[in-house]
Amino acid sequence: MGYGKAQGGRVEDIRLLTGRGRYVDDIAPPGALHVHFLRSQVAHADIRALDLTAARAAPGVHLVLAAGDLLAAGVDLDMKATTTRNRDGSRGAAPLRPLLATGRVRFVGEALAVVVADTPDAARDAAELIEPDLAERPVHLALAPGGEPLHPAAAPDNCAFRWELGDAAAVDAAIAAAAHVVRLRVEDNRIIANAMEPRAAFADWEDGRIHLCVNGQGVWNIRTRVAAHLGMDPADLRVTTPDVGGGFGMKATNYPEYPVLAHIARLLRRPVRWMADRTESMLSDNGGRDLVSEAVLAFDAARRITAYRVDIACNLGAYNSQNGQIIQADISSKVLTGVYDIPAAHAVARGYYTNTTQVDAYRGAGRPEAIYTLERAMDEAARQMGTDPFALREANFIRTFPYRTPSGETYDVGDFPRVLARLRAEADVAGFPARRAASAGRGRLRGMGLAYYVEAILGDPTEGATVVFNADGTVDLLVGTQSNGQGHETVYARFLSEQTGIPMAAIRVVQGDSDRIAKGGGTGGSRSVTTQTNATLAAVTAMVAAFTPFLAGELGAEPAFAEGAFRAPGSNRTLTLLEAADLARARGRTDLLRHAAEAKLAGRSYPNGAHLAEVEVDPETGQVELVAYAVADDLGNLLDPQLVAGQIHGGIAQGAGQALCEHVVHDAHGQLLTATFMDYAMPRAADFPRFRLASVPVPTRTNPLGMKGCGEAGTVGALPAVANAVRDALAPAGVARVDMPFTPARVWAWLKEAGHDPSA
């Protein structure tokens, strides 16, 4: 069962599936020079010397640069990042993160120099002539104070920030008085986003301006930051984004390669291009997750939660990424207490620098991590207190709205019991004992895992939209968000068509061009469709208001707009918007051919839902198989059920992929051992059962369409659902603690440690 009737195929699918997509590497200017970054092969070392002479003299080489060359040219090396506020009121550490390493390298993959040559091979060959003289330092990898200091600003313990939220005294008192106290430590393993299309960019010098093309998640953040690095007016920098093969938060931020390419294009006055290979991406893309949380839940005698505490240690990598400090602090706290009526809560987060690649947003950015910890703790509480996990959650649900959480968020609406009841039916929970017995008959351990998630839609609540009527009868809809494969071209065109009567085939969605679109919030935090349709609705309202007085003069009476046409009262005369635009053009009213509006959401929306996973474990091999999966979501009103289902499918796959197989591994020297797909396990279609999806909409009041975002919801729910299922499967075998990823080797070792005999 799905979300409802599908509304036709995605308009972009034919283009993308038949190889006619236009990605960065497809559209790089002819004759563009190739850029290669020399990256550090050691995790921590002082740079004693970096001789570029031989590389500069190599065949086909046009330019070789190191950090000193950028500085001499007036480039600002510092990749500034957002810092969080410490519990004492100060800001988190903000050490220099250079575009190219200066003085020291701090992770394997950090760029030391850049080579520009006629061909990729010539650039790589020249880079191999550079032999950095490095004095290695001890490597620090632990999520704990101590170790070799990476930055003076975080010396001596490598702690970048100490953030705190909530009422510590109230939580202490509640725990002391509690009838039941449940404590749980959970690890949230590091992953690599591994978008189908690796990061890429090209830069060109065009009539005194720079054109930078990046496969990102919005052009304006990149334009602002690159212009600042180069000390130029942002108006002299055009940033574009074509088709993008996946982003997932990893492509939302600035990276060193982008300002460096723009500088090279300005310096050489000719186009340059760069495309990462897979290992380069694994070494240099922002990672995701990588934290350890200590949770405490206090309950009274009636099994109502009286307090919640969580203590988080998170890995920032070697430097601050753009949003790294706020993800496990400010952002995760937005869903700190989930869907439960918890009177007292307290959270502490500490961020540590380690000799690894930076960590930033990955599908959900802080919310999956927070819900994972809380829902693992809720499941453990049900187990320890001998309570049904459905009943424990239902007894503690928030029931009165609007509801202000201990972290200051206001949930406007919700009906969590109804959503949970729908999941119980969809997943056939009543039939689970029989399914478990059947699995046991085949020598398998079967487990069921429940999770109830809530999401907080992030990003700028303001967005703009512009509608342009073209002379050929087509209409451009200019939007400030950026598709990374979600189907924006379909849903935006369909929405405008439904609101105006303009044929969908006549509408072209225009995105990702800072010259054509003045500003926008980009894509991230599940904001896109909610903010963009809100802005489009405002543009339609403005458009109708502008056309009405003009058409009153043409029709002899002020017309009303309904069902896609203007109608004059007392007359059978009607004009569609396309006809009205043609008339305006004929009368010289070019002002009526372009309509723009900006709109701000009244508040955040909070998608929520319940996930239930069932797994089978082969105790002889440790192999975990995901055998059943059901979801009941409250995503508000759905504009396109088919696209929503696709987003939920993808989100579940990424969450379950992290739980079952994805895992970043470094050795003691900071070398990345999982730097190819031979070593880093990605989930495949055969690893998943058919997902059962159900919609239980409770429309939000924070936007006129009653929508809630859906892009990250699947991941937020999948992580704890799969983990709780594995925990449930292994509990009868005596395994008391499990942590992701649930790979065969780890599961087999846990069973052996517990003394489980599969033949018994």
C-alpha cells in the first residue's frame, strides 16, 4: 500500500534515464585545462618543504600552485565556518582551515598543491614529481580529550566546543527520584555519502567575470563564499549548477576546490575543469555521523518519562566544516525529546578534532542522530521494564497541540497515536510471533524493531519564485531551490499548472543560475517543496492581481480568475493566462510578462511517522537480512505521492545501509582503509524487501498547503528501526549490546561472545 494515486511520470526521467542529462563534466567548456590536486598521503605532519620546480617544468603543465602562491595573489585562504556557542557563552574554536595546506597537513587527502595541465594524465604525472618533505606527528583519532593537539585554538585537549541545553538540575532531581532509570551508550558510525556523481566543477573567465559551475545544492552560498576568498564583488561571479547526480547534504557546502578553480580561471583567463574520482571523493568529501551518545531516561512508577539526558561526543574531523559544529548541537536539539511529553531534558555536546576528513551534513543532519539515540533508549527501556514497545511509546506521546518542547521548538499539530495504530495494521504486528517461529524453524533469529521519529524542517523559511511568459508560448518558472534528483522539475511545473491552468508541457523550471535568479535558499533540510510552492503561490497571486486591471480594460469589466481562466462577469468571454500574456505583449505591456514574489513560512513543520523493520539473522554466519519493512508517515498533505514515495524509499535505503553495512575505517595512522567500493560496502536493491508505505496526514498550519517536508524522513526513522530489530533478534541469544554497522563478522562475534550455539 502506498501514499495514494500516482500523478504521472516525472518529466525529467526520460532525459536522465536515456543519457541526456547535462552534468558538470558533460558541459565543461571546450579546451578547458585539467586540474589535479596533490593530496597528503599522511594524516598529520609538518610541511618542511614543498618543491614545485620539477612539476612546473613538466610537459603540458600551465600552472602549479601551493598555499603561498594563493596568499601572494591576495586569496583569503581561510574557509570560515559556523561555530556554536559554548556553555560559558563563548564561541567554539575557529582555527584556520586553508584552501591548500599551509605549515601542516592534518588528514589524509588534504590538498597540498594544485596542478593545471593540458590533460588529466599530464596533470597527474606532474603532481607525482612533487615530493613533499613532511615531518610526521602523532595521529589523534579518539572521540575523547587528549592526544596530539591539532590546533592551538583547541589545545590541549582537541575539544572544539562544549555546548549545553536544558535544565541540568531538574533532570538530576528527576533521575534521583525515578522508579526506573535506563542508561544506554550508542555509537553512530561514520559514513561516506557516495553520491552517484562525484563532486566536480569548472571555471571560466567570461568578459571580465568568472563563471563557476558546481554540482552543488544551491548557488548563492557558493557565490558568497568564493567571492570572499577572491576578494571580489559577488556581482562579478556567476555560479551555475546543472543536473546533479545526488547531494544528500554532502554537496551543500563550500569546498577548497571551488575558490581555487575560480582563482586559476581568473589568473590564466581561460577555462579549467576538475572532476573527482571515487577515491578522491572518499578522501575529501565531508563525512557523515561519527558520534557516541550516552543516554539516560527516567520513568515514574506508571512508566511515564520524567526526564531525559544525553551526552554527545562528536567527531569534527581535522577542521571545522561549514556546519560541523552545529549539527550535533543546535540542529540535533530541535528534535531532542522526539514525540514524547518529557518535562525535563538536558543535553551536552562536545566536538573533537581528529586527523580525519571533515564531518558535516548527511541526509537529516543531526535529526537522525538525535532520534536514533532516543529511540534506541526507548526500546531498551521497554525491554528492561518488560513493557510492550508500542504501549510504552503510546503512553508517553504528546497529545495536546501546539506543544513547546524543552528545546524551544513548537510542534503545531500531530496525531501520533493514529499514526502508530496505522503502522501496527500495515506491518501485521499481530502476526509477528508466527513469523518468528517460522524463522526459528529454519534456524534463523528473527527480530522486530519499532521507531517513531519526528523531523524539523530546516533552512531559510523565505523563498522566491518568478514566472516569465516567453514569446514562443512557453513559461519559465525560476526557483531558488536546487534539484539533486528529487523530481523538482515535475512537482514545481505541476503545481504551477494546477494553480494557473498553464499546460504543464509549456512550463520550464529554471534553477541554479545566480545571474538569472537573484537569491535563493538552495536545497537542504527537507525545505525545498514546502518553501518553493509557498513562494510560487505568492507569485501566482501577484500575477493574477497584476493582470486583473489590465484585462478589465480589455474585457469591459473586472474579471475573476478561476479554473485557469479570467472570466468577465455577465459575459462568456474568457482568457487563459497564456492568452492574457499574448495580449499584454501585443499591447506593449512587457511589465506583465514577468512576475516575482517572495514568501516566508509562518513556522517550521514537523514531519513524523513510525517505522517497523523485521530482520532475520543467520547465527552460523552472522548475516543480517532485512525481510520486512513498513512505514506510516504524517507528512501533511502530499502534492505528488509518487515522488514522496521515492524520497521515502531512498531515505530508508540510506538509513538501513548505514545500519547494515556502510562503515568508514581508519587505521592507527589515520589511513582510510575504506577508500574504494572494494572496501566500503554499499547496499544494493537485493538487500531490501518491498517497503509498505502508508500516509496518515495531519496538515500543518505553518503553510497554506498543509505540507511537511519528506526528503530526510525515511533516514531518520530507518536507523533506529533496523537497529532495534537487530537488538530484538539477538536478545534471546544473550547478546545484550549492539552497535551499527551490523556486519556479519560483528554479529557472529557477538553471538560467539554470548555463548550462543546455533545447533542447540
